[in-house]
Amino acid sequence: MQQPGIAADASSQQQPQQQQQVAAIEQVLHNYIEGTSYNNRPQITKAFHPAADLLLDKEGQAFNKVPVTDYLNMFKLADHGKYNGRIGEILQIDVSGNLATAKVEILIPSRQTRFIDVFLLKYVANQWQIITKAATKEASIQNGVRVLFILSSAHFHGNSTLPAGVSFPEIVHAYQTFKKAGYTVEFVSPKGGAVPLSYINTSDPLHKMYLYDSDLMFALKHTKQATQLQAKDYRAVHYVGGSNAMYGVADNAEISRLVMEIYEQHQGIISAVCHGTAGIVHLKTKDGKYLVDGKRISGYPEDFENKSADYFKQFPFLIKQTIESRNGSFHVGKQSEAYIEVDGRIITGQNYKSSALVAEAIIKQLQAETANN
């Protein structure tokens, strides 16, 4: 019988290889997305195998097979480098040996149009290339505006063996609110990759729907690191709770830098819910003041915690105490009810029941900003 330790070692060796393959395929897809968005034929060419075929829509034909050379000619040389309004997002990648499938969303907000591109890729001559592409088209209200969810990578409370995770209800309630309003949600974590999830209830219809949503699960399995992202791409950030939010987020310099650049240089919104408020306690503005100084803030206070529990003893700091020590004004409602605070471009909520309300407050501000421009 095989020893458990051997199986674990084999798995740990396979995981980095899988991540490397996914990263390589992501680069191919980025060449496709950026190349087609900026009419850049050479960049598009990098993504496709020379013998690739595309199945494109054509009125009166079930299948319109187009060679990649003809597809490239659709992007005029005179328009090279000009942005054409396409916004791309990788939704899924699945690798099986030397083959892979991928799904990409292409939005054209000016036309209220959404394409879903489905690709077959093959590892040929030491590189991944697209060998087939098909697409479907639909009307869409999606506007291409991105909101960045910030999650913790911590699987345990501090240095203990007590499990911890990101609050799944806090993710899905906010996620659905943003998606229904036409916004794109992306995810970042200190370590990148898969994050631990907690408080999943498959008897809850919303939990069940999103637990089996392959696009969301791919995103949560492949969260980005802050160094991979650019502040200009986001209009708001949202720190998600779960008890693991107490660890590794507030003291992550790269996440903090990205968030404050979004807030100060791009006039973005900073939001947090429940234990996610822990992520903002150390943030400082460019003049050296704490972000929470003089602000009305909500979150999950230590007053609501079981202070005799082992998990609580692992907390590196206390949310309410730390915010108040930095001249923040901390506010909550009844423990079992939703409650949020809106103080300019800082929006915070006290518990998971507040997640949708925080998202709605963000959307209200973003829509007002759009209407005023």
C-alpha cells in the first residue's frame, strides 16, 4: 500500500507544474485579448498556431470556418495600436496533458455586447498556441468597470492548527450584487492562488449556485498577487471578511500600496465588511496619516467575539481598538443585523449580512460619478 507521505509529495510536485502551465496559457490569452483590443496583428499572431481555424458567426451558416490568416486581416494595419473598445477577461483554463481549453469574456460596452470565446490550445514546439476558437454573442449590460476583492491566504488562525477561511457568504452576496449591476469582479490575495473558504451552506440557494459556478471557482482558485495588477484598472476595492482576514492582509505592503494608489491617484473607493475591516487598519495616506483617522468605520468588533476561545487568542490585533487608537470613529448596529457606514469614499459594513448593502453603496457612488462625467 502506498504511504500517504509519498502521495502528498507527488501532489506537491505536480501543483507548481500545473500553475506554470496555467500561467503560460494566460500569457497566450493575454496576447489574444490585447492584440484584438488594439488591432495589433503581430501580438495576435503570437497567440495562434499558423494552422489554426476559427468558427465565426455568419448569417445563414451554422459553421463559418475561417483560417487564422483571414482572421488577422480583419484587423486593419492602419488601425494598429488604436483601442477599439474591447475589454477581455479570462474566465477559465483547464489543462489536460498537452491540450487545454479556455474561456474568455469579451465586452464591448459601447455596443452593449458580450462575447464568450472558447478556445482549444495545444502545446506545440515547446509553447502553448490556440488551434481552434469559437464564440457566442449576447446582449449585455456589463460596463467593464472592475472591482477588486481582497482575500486572505491564511488557512489557519495565526500559528495554530485552528482552521480559518474567507467567508463564502460575504463573497457571493457582494459578487452577485456587482455582477447584476454590470460590474466585473477580480480577486487578489497575499500569496495568490487558491484561497480557503468557510461558512459554505449548500442548502442556501445562493451558496449552492456559486459553489458550482465554474467561473467563480476558477477565479478563487487562481487569485492574483498585488504585483500582477495595475491600480488604474480598478474603481473600487473590497476587503472580504472571514476570520482569516485578521492574518496576512493588513501587513501586506504590496496590497496596501496598490489599494492606496487606487484610492489616492485614481479616486477609487475603499470598502470592507466584517473581519475584512482588519485589512484597512494600517493604511496610510500620502501625508502619513492613517486612512481611518477622523473617519466613521464599521466592522466586526472584539465586543462580538468569544474572548475565551482559542481562535481569539491568536488575533494579532483587535479591529475596534486599533481603529479607535488611530482616531477612527467605530460604529456598529445590533450584532445580528446589517449595518454599514459610508464616509466619503470609505464604505464599511459590520457583518456578512451587510455585504450586499456595502456593494450597493459602492455601485451608487460609481453610478453617480459616471452620471456627473
